[in-house]
Amino acid sequence: MAGIKDVAAEARVSVATVSRVLNDHPSVSAEARARVLAAVEALGYRPNAVARSLRTDQTHTLGLVISDVMNPYFTELARSVEEEARALGYSVIIGNADERPELQDHHVRNLLDRRIDGLLVSPTDGGSPLMLDAARSGTPMVFVDRWIPGVDVPVVRADGRGAIRDLMAHLHGLGHRRLAIIAGPAATTTGSERVEAFRAALAEYGIPLPEAYTGQGDFQAESGRRVTEGFLDLAEPPEVVFAADNLMALGALDAIRARGMRVPDDIALAAFDDIPWFVHTDPPITAIAQPTGELGRAAVRALVDRIEGRPPQSVTLPARLVVRHSCGEPPASSEPSPVTNRSHS
Amino acid sequence: MAGIKDVAAEARVSVATVSRVLNDHPSVSAEARARVLAAVEALGYRPNAVARSLRTDQTHTLGLVISDVMNPYFTELARSVEEEARALGYSVIIGNADERPELQDHHVRNLLDRRIDGLLVSPTDGGSPLMLDAARSGTPMVFVDRWIPGVDVPVVRADGRGAIRDLMAHLHGLGHRRLAIIAGPAATTTGSERVEAFRAALAEYGIPLPEAYTGQGDFQAESGRRVTEGFLDLAEPPEVVFAADNLMALGALDAIRARGMRVPDDIALAAFDDIPWFVHTDPPITAIAQPTGELGRAAVRALVDRIEGRPPQSVTLPARLVVRHSCGEPPASSEPSPVTNRSHS
DNA sequence: CTGAAAGCGCTTACAG
DNA sequence: CTGAAAGCGCTTACAG
């Protein structure tokens, strides 16, 4: 593979001059520039990004550590992050923690070793020593979706409280009084916040959230199945199950179906996070939709601001309720297909 | 951030010795090793992977360029690739081509510039000059899922012909005779092969595949919607629509639903690629399942073999038909939930 | 077993 | 405008 020396030789200039034209440095004569460009073309030369990074101490790379790539919410988040990063001249390396703290640490360490310019994290837990270290050390960092309290790092996330209150109104209007939730890990902010918001919304109607109706999941489908089975085994099962993410909703559906029960006739179901398939499930599922693409883009902008010395900004965007048929009464009007709205911007 | 020199100073040895203990070189005295390890610990030293890569000409990184991360099939492929790579001591950088050749080229170029040790590609098209160059140049490369004919690169993929023949038998048995397909881009192998296999399977029953029943999609949901609308507008619409991937099936479902028609009563639907949601759609969708995890792992093994100087092997694994309700008659027995089988190995 | 030194491929003050 | 030289943080023959 041709190196900068080969280009210099071919163009009959020094490597310094080659480097200058490659980096658009103004003080290069037109002739020298032309010869260098011709040589680059002739040799098919491509600068070695590794060498450049070592020298400049910049990798133009962002790290993104997400909790679970297989979760469509995070897949979409990752996609929008990559898009915005590319628009701003950065690449992104994704680390999938799979909701496992050790794996999360593995990726954080790996990314730090690679000297990424900044780190975007959606923490799987309350913060390992490594994560806290990284946050406190110099590496520019931004939390997205989930965050770690008590750490001075900007946070870009959605606020689901309003949507959960709307959901509660919807459920109450349908006559439901026994409501259960499949929660995410208490060590994650989204895990605990969604339960708290749900509990608060219930309280507005004077409805308690008993221990038995609070199932502990881990944001994975299997836990949704397990918790739902527990609910169904109760002497007085809930009338509604609210899953704190879409994968646990899938698990809940599996469990309900395995018992030969029907949604919403036998039990109602709602989910946090909306995905295209919720339109076509049997029945279509009522869900809380996050502005996922916006979150990803805002997170990248905050991180790049921080990297490039501008003051980064925390952002909170509202989530919204999308009513379908899984809790009872069908919605008034049919909704447009979500699929056709997919943007490629 | 502490560098190797700081460690050397702290441990009162040379940087050479520090490097040796870091790389498990045998000829280091026990005392020196202990002092170095203590210094590393004390300073929280982490080797700079960028510098190491420049020196050793190895990044221990694999590039994976996939056609579309938002497609659950590729998400799962990416996940299994990362898992196997990690097990073998490699990281992976994912580039999402979003089914766009220019974006694919962007990622290939970026990965090559970063001097990844090897490249895994599922090509979006028939092969850009850049891609062909990369394949012919020294970079170890393996195609996964889709491939480019005429290039000497190992291929790891699934063979769907048997499953498509099984699907055809199933459809024929249900009395369907007017069968249409939503194809992927003809420039991709999976785009053309699936049509050909479908046509061949139809031929065995003496059924032709007319032009009007061959819709040109691009593996994205929106194209599935568009093509399906065309089918439904026909004077004699097909009785069955076979979507060549799961996203186009989603689009087809959107289109059918928008007309107020029902599956399978008004029209039957089947898809290539199986996903967990197909169990819960209305109705559950008959699909062809690929051994996705196995493909990802086999692809990594082939690539690492190539990188480490062993002869790499092409692999072809069979896909299989999973009958559900979307083509008519329900299956004999209910299937176990696919969700609970998710492995974390 | 250990260290001094060269070198990986670049960029960038510095001097001209 | 241009080039010689230093240096980014490592690894690794080479000599001892």
C-alpha cells in the first residue's frame, strides 16, 4: 500500500508538502498541489488514519455504548447517531452491552483504549467504577436515553411522564382498575422512572400499585414472559399489563398467547417504545413513542459541542401516547402507516 | 493520561521492559514484572491502541458493512458477528449502507483507511470499483449473506431453495395458483436468487411467474407497500404475495391493511427471513428462517482464518420454512415461542 | 533478563 | 511557498 513517501517521491516534493495539500493547508503552490493530487490519484494513495490519529491525538470517532442492539429502539437510536455523526465528520463505533454490565465495561474500556474523541452511553446499570472514572476523567461524554445520577455529564432523553399520564387516562376511561407493570432494572433510570411515573399516574386516580403488580424485568423479552406468567398465576390477575419496553411486551404477548388468552378481551397490554410492528400485531398495540431519531441527533450534537469546545446542552423531549387496540376500545380514526415515514435524510 | 514512559519511570525500568510485560513476553524477571504491574495499577495505565496499531500494523479490528441495520435480520447478523469476533479477540466496526451503494463505498473507504484487519461485507449492489479493488487488493475479505460473483472471496450464506420449494408445496396444497413476488434489487445476489428459486419452484407445478406478478422492491418496507399496491390494482390480483425480506413484508401488510383487506382470506402473505414478531402479527406470518447466528459466526471464523494465515472456507447453510397462518390453513401444532430461545453465549 | 535505539506513517512548528 | 526534523506512543530486533 502506497505511503506518503511514495506520493512525495512521485510528485517530487517533500512529505510535508504532500501532507499540506492533503490537509488543505493554504500555503502550497498551485503547481505543487496539482502534482501531489496527480500522484495521489496515480498511486491510489489513502492516508493512514491510524498514523494520523497518533500524531494529531484525534480519531474523529465517537463511541456509542448501548444497552441492547437487538432492541429496535436502540437500533434506531444507533442509526440516527451514526447519521448525524457522519454529517458532522465523525465515525461511530458501536458497543452492544446486551444489558450486561461487564460487557458494557468491556466496550467502554475498548473504546477508551482506541482513543475515541467522545463517548455516548446509555448505561445498563447505576455506574461501574470504570464508567464513573471515564465520566470524571477528561473524555467528553454524553448520556442518552438512560443516565447516571450524580455525574456531571449532559443527558439527552425523553420524558415519558406526560404520555404515561395520558395512557392512564385512556385505561381508566376503559374501566380498567387493576393495573400491573413489567419494570426494567431498578438500577437504570428508565427502569425506575417508568415505574414511578406509572405509580404517580395511578395515584391521581386513587389506584394503588401493589407489590404483586410490579414485576421485575430486565428489558429483555424473556423477562417479560416470565413476569407475565407470574401475573397470570395470581389469584386476582391484573386487567392491564404495561411493559416498560417493547421487548418485554413481546415476551408478555408470548406468555398470554401460550395460555390461549386474548388481548384485550382477557387482558390488556400496553408498551413503552413504539415500533412499526405494533401496527400489525394481533391486536395492534397501544404504545408510548419516543422521538428516537431526534434523541440520537441531539445527543451527537451535544457530544460534538463538548469535543469541539462549545458548551454542551442537556435535552429532554416529550414522548407521546399512540392509542391502538390492545387495551380495549378501538381508536376513533385509523392512523397512517408509520413505515412510510422513514426518512433517509 | 499516563503513558508507557510514566509507567517505566514509576517501575524504574525501561519502556522496553514495560512493553514486554504488557505483551507477556517471557524474558522478564519476576521482580521487574511485579514492579511494572504495580506501576500500571497505580497509574491506571492503559496502552494506547492507536500507537500499538501503527507499530504492529494490526488493529485487531474487523469491519462489517451491512446493507441495513434496521432490518432485524442484519441486526442479528451484526450481533452474532460481534460476539464471535470478541471471542476471537477482535473488535468490530459496523458500517450501515442503508441499501445505498454510495454509503456502502463511504464505509468501505473509511474502514480501509482505519486499517482494519479484515472486512465482512454484505454487498448492496453488484460491486463498485472500490469494492472490487478492495477485494482484489490485500485486505482479507469475506462476503456474508449477499456476494459478488466473479470475485475470489469466500462466501458465507444461506441457501433458500429448499425452503422456497417447501413453501411452494405448502401454497399449492392450499390451492393457490396465482403467486406474486416482491423481489429485492436484481443487482444483489439475494435479490435475484430468491426470484429465480421462486420461479423454479413454480415451474415444478407448471405455474408461470408473469411479469405483472414480479414486483421490483429494494428490501425496504416502503417498496413492499408500493409493489403490493400495484398487485392489488391488477385486474386479476395474485392470491399470494411472497416478500423477499421481512421489511417488504411489513410494507405489504401496511398496503393490504390500508385497503381494508384481510390476510389470508383476501390475500395470502409469506416472507423470506423470520423474526420474533411474525408470531404475533395478525395473522402469524409464514416465513423462511435463516440460521442467522450461525452465518455470522461462520463468517467471522472464515475471515479470521484468512487474517491469521489459515485457508478460509466458504459456507452454505440451509434455510427452512416455518409455516404459520398467513397463507391459509393453520399449522397442525402450535410452535414454541422463538423468544425464549435467545442465547447469550 | 535488560536497555538504547530505530521506526511505524503521519503532522507541524521552525527556519529559510 | 518549501523542506528537514522532531515527535505522537508504542514494539522489537540488536547488543550486551
